[in-house]
Amino acid sequence: MDIKSIKSQFPIFKNKFNGKPLIYLDNANSSQKPKNVIDRISKFYSKEFSNIGRSVHTLAVTATNRFEESRDLMKKYINAKSREEIIFTKNATEAINLVASTYGDKFINRGDEILITELEHHANYVPWHFLRQKKGAIIKFAKCNDRGEVDIDEIKKLINNKTKIIAITHLSNVTGVIMPIKKIVDLASEKKIPVLVDGCQGAPHLKLDMQELGCDFYAISCHKMYGPTGVGVLYAKKKWLDVLPPYQGGGGMIEEVKKESITFPGSPTKYEAGTLQTAEVVGFSESLKFIEDVGIKNIMQHEKEILEYGLEEIKKNNSVRIIGDPKHRGSIISFTIKGIHPHDIATILDEDGVAIRAGHHCCQILHEKMGISASARASLGIYNSKDDIDALSSAIKKCNKVFNT
Amino acid sequence: MDIKELYQEIVLDHGKNPRNKNKCEGFNKEAKGHNPLCGDKVQVFLKLNNDKKVEDISFEGEGCAISIASASIMTETIKGKEFNVAKKILEHFINMLKEGSKLSINSLSQDENTTMMSLSGVKQFPMRVKCATLAWHTFIHAAEGKEETVKTEK
Ligand SMILES: Cc1ncc(COP(=O)(O)O)c(C=O)c1O
């Protein structure tokens, strides 16, 4: 694969930062955007913009069509059964809140249990915490082991008759573990427990097939998929969307409004209240086309190669501790350096143009479990190469030098 | 930007071997500080006498080299000084971090001045100003008897 030519599609890499070319290793946080995505948004505003779904003029019809084409592309990308199962949200956080709120309202009561894991991003814990407070529900945490994985037996152990939903990450944004979702779904379906998957890190890096995976809900942030900010997707099985109540109320999501009563249309309209992020959703269609052009299998293979090279190189430095050692790992390397705080690492790396993230990456529970308060994290995207890893390892050596460790 | 200006010898030394990192004996005031964005935590213990003089001060906590060094340097600098003087020093310190101005306070000895100035490199790294000021704000909270945890904003 010609990574150079793929990278050349991303205008950001033409810039210098602190006088250095950009080595972008913060993709788990958000990815950069290819020119086609950026241009698409500009073209939409210049030539096609109107609000969607409301007016009958030509512009409104075209805009609505462009918007709905994005939904179709997303349906295809994750192989959902129908387009009604794709709901646009502002991000994965909103997608998870939508489920916690609507499913929680209808199906979770005092003493019911919500099963999550110690790996979860705050986005897949805090919404359930709200539900715990509101309904008197209980949150159970499946334990994470030293390798940074949650063994399926740990989940099995916690499933009982009170378990009302299992909410779990597909790919940890800290340890990189890829969870065996299909097996978990099989386990859950024996007891008819729905499974929500936080697919933030899964969607950009794994081949997805909702019908094969079998989960009930899948939450996605499109800005991590080379797409614009402000766009997320909730995939939900139609059977749930038919029975769950609406999430937010407002324009666009109603069928008939009377003084005494209001009726609602079906999904996805029911869940898309108010004026939407039209231009961004339209722009996102170009991200999906970009991924399709490169090919998700090629992306996976390339990232795997760089990941393995990265792990090998970084392990050569004895002062570095890599967080977790999962058997199935996505393109994420979190680490600490002996005697140097992650924030200092990030600042020193930044001077060499190497952009990583430092902190708890919205996973405080996991960091505590690993006995640290913060870590540094390098996370890959399609444009990263072995050169980027070399830049990372020499910048790490520079940390050792500055701190004399 | 030059990384060596940020991590000067004195800063690295205080970061690695922080002074007064304990609970000082007989403290009568304390406060906590937290930077939720990066997880830095600090707790300041203060012995303030009736004349509002800092008889003793110490801290505990965890964080980056800048925040630990800054806390350590703070305790060294303001021990034995009047609260009002300490406040004045903080004012100058913040100006130094934000505007790049020099410290010009008579009550600082030459040594104290040099030590404080070692943090002047932070100016070039605006994201790190919060790290350098967290302990100081926490100290003010402790002295003024404020209960709530100091939280650095975004
Ligand atoms: C695993 C995981 N879940 C959830 C999120 C939240 O994504 P967003 O902030 O886009 O809603 C992230 C991204 O930071 C993530 O990595």
C-alpha cells in the first residue's frame, strides 16, 4: 500500500508545527481529515445548503438526499439490516446517553443491574451512573486483568437474573484490547440481555458487521473515522427502536401534535430532534468513501504492521512500561517512562512534532486498576508509518536525556 | 520553544527531590487542589500563626515535574514570610508565567529569586501554566480557610 500517497490526501501534514513536520499519534482521540471531506463540507455550504426534511424547494430536497445518502453508506459500512437502524447523533457519547436514557427509563428499575467493565471510557460509565442515581440501579464492573483484558469468564460470573444490559467497549482506548463481542453477545442472549458496544475505537480500525456481531446497540464517533466533528452514529436493532421512547423532544421528530397529545414517527426520525449537523453528516460520506477506497482490510493490516513494529521498538527501551499486553490488540500503545510524568513526556515529544496524548484518557478506573494516575498514549491511523515510530522512539530517548533517567 | 528552558536544572532537581513533601507538624490549615484535566493532585499543609505569618508549610501530591517542582519551590520560598507577602509573590509569579515579566520583590533573597525564576520557561508552554500555579492557589485557599477543592479550569 502506498501510505505516502494516502497521507498526501490529508492537508494537515503539509504544515509544520514548531518548525517540525507533524507526527500525529493521537488518533484514538481524533483522526485528521482527508481533503475530500473538508472540500465536501465547503461545497455543500457553497452550492447545496438548506435545512433538511422540512421544505419542498429544490435545495431542501437535494440536501435531504445527500444527508440520507450518508445514512445508506453507514448502513453498508457496518452491514446493518436496515437504514432505520442508523441514527445520527453528535458523537458516541450522545449515542450511549440515548440508550441509557430511553432503555433505562423503560426497562431498568430499582435493584436492576447494569454490567460494564473496568476498561470503560467515562462515556460508557457516567450515563449509567446517572441511571443508577435516578432509578436505584446497580452497576457491576467486570474485572480487568494485568494484561489489560477482561476475561469473558469475569463477565459470565456477573450475569444473573437482575442483569438488564451489558455495556462494553469493542476496543479499549488504553490497553488496545479487542473484546470478543460475538461471544459476549452469545452469552447474553441466552438470558435475553441486550448488549451495547462502545464502538468508538472499533469503527475506525475493525471490519464491522452488525448482523454477524449480533449486538443490540453500537455507538460510533465519526470524528475518529477521518470524519468531521459533531457526527456520531447509534446503531440499534430495529426491535428496540420500535419499543423505546423518543430521546429529545422538538421539531422534526413528531408525527402529529395536538394540545392534548403528540404522536411520533418511526426511527430514525423519532430520534433525530431539531436541526441536525447537516453539512458534517454530508461531509462524513466522504470519510466512508475514503475508508472504502483504501479498504478496511488494508487499514487493519497496515496498522497491525506498524503496531507490531512500534511495540518491538518501544520495548527496547528499558525505562518504558507498556500498559497491558492483550492477546488481541488494536493500534494503541499506552505507556509510562520511569521517573517521568506523562505530561512531561507529552511536552518533550511535542517539541519534536510528535503529538501523543497524556493523562487518564477518560479511563480513571482502569488507570487506578493499573496502579497509575496517568499514562502517555500513542495511537495509530492509516497515515502512520515506521518512520513515525522511529520518531517516537527517539523522542522517548530524548525524555530520558532531559530527565537524566 | 526550547525544552531546556522549561526543564531547567533547578526545576528538575525540585521535581525529583521535592522539599517539604510531607505533613508538617502542627499544621492548622490545609487545602486540596486538583487539575481534573490532567489528574494532578496536591494537598497543602500550613501552619499560620496569629500574625498571619507562615511558620511552616508542606505539601503532598502527585503530578508532573512542573507541578511538583513548583509546589516544592513554593514551600521553600514562603516559609517564614507573612501571608500578604506570599500573596504578593504569587502575583508576580503569575505575571512572570503569563507575561514573561521579571520578579521584582524586595522580600525575596537573591537565591529565592533565582529559584523562582527557574520556572520562567513555563511562559513558552501555555498549557503548563496550570501545573505551575496549582500548589500556589491551593496555598491561598488553605490560608483563607476555604473548604472546597481548588479546581483549575479548562
Ligand atoms: C472507547 C471510547 N469511548 C467513548 C469515547 C467518547 O467519544 P466522543 O467524545 O467522541 O463521544 C471515546 C473517545 O474519546 C473512546 O475512545
